[in-house]
Amino acid sequence: MNIVEMLGYAASIMIALSLTMKNIVKLRVLNFVGCMLFTTYALLINAWPVAVTNGFIACVNVYFLIKKHQEKTSQQSLVY
């Protein structure tokens, strides 16, 4: 097994693990890591549809993580 295959397996494990999370933030973080690993893997093997799709999903995860962080910050400011 070479490094590229190991990267693909690591990406698969991260995506599968993310889907077992009950906490949405943990799910999105692990899914983001998996998507970035899959994007890298896809670029290394020239699988452009896989790279584009996982790159897009990684951006969606970042968007919702930022949104969740902003909601948490605004709720904390209302408490004080």
C-alpha cells in the first residue's frame, strides 16, 4: 500500500467516523477533515469530480461551523 492509498483510506475512515457523531460540531469538523483528505487524494489520482465535490462539501462544513460559532458568540453576548 502506498501513501496515496493510505490517504484515501484515512479519508474514508474520517467520513465514516463523522457520521457516528451526535454533536453537530464534531460531525462537521471530522467531515471537513475527511473531505480535505479526499480532495487531496482525488487531486493526486486526477479524479476531478471527486476533488470538486469534496472541496465543495468542505466549504459547506466551514460555512456552517462559522455560522454556529457566530450564533454561540451572539448568544453569549446577550447573556452578559
